[in-house]
Amino acid sequence: MNQEIEHMDEVDVHPAVHAPTEPDEREVLERLYGPPDRDGFFRGPPVGEEGKER
């Protein structure tokens, strides 16, 4: 069996694991990827420091 599958129960599966952990992290994520989607995930296309798509 694949080693990764054997350890899946050890992975952090908390429902908010994708949420920012530091106050400024949300600002950085929004600058890089745009606002989060309705589920709270930052899935937008990557953008550069000036807010332009790469």
C-alpha cells in the first residue's frame, strides 16, 4: 500500500485549516490571489505584487 495513504489519518483535517492564521496573512493572500471564494478559499489566479496577473 502507498505510504502516503497509510498516513492520511495523521493529516490535519480541521475544517478551517485553509484560513489565515496571522492578522496580515489574509491581506497577503488577497494581494497574491485576490479575494477568497464563497467557501473561504483563495483560489483566484496568482497576481503579482502590483496586483497584475502573471
